[in-house]
Amino acid sequence: MALDQTPDSPEKSIAETAIAQLETESKKGDNADETKVNKWLSTLVDYLPDIGEIAINTFINPISGLSTAFQKIANVIKKRKQDVSS
């Protein structure tokens, strides 16, 4: 499910903010603030899990190189989500 196909809701607004903040941090490359990346990616997963999963998969297997920090955090959040589901 794409974010633009998601009905308007408070969760969608929060997800849009999270995505905008993640985009801002991603432009910093290896200088991205890991705390901010963790906060916004976790928020995205909490509010819209389907969109969060897409974001995590994108950060783990980026087409164009994202920073190692993004990849590390995405892997940690994905593992945490799997552990909760088990």
C-alpha cells in the first residue's frame, strides 16, 4: 500500500512528516543523525506498519547508496518488529 493510497487520517499526517524527516536525513549521507533516523523510522512503523515495512526494505536494500547508519537502523527495527511478532 502506497502512502498516497492511504486514506487521510492523523496517522497519515504523522507518516508524511516522518517520511519528510527521513528524506532530510538521507540527504546527509554518512552524516545523518542516527537518533533522528531511529525516531522517524520507528514512528513510521508504529503508525503505518505497511508503509514502514516498505521504508525499511528500501533502506536495507537501497538502489542508490544510503548511509550505513540508515541501513543499520532499518535492520535493527526490522528485527525488533520480527521479535515482537514471534
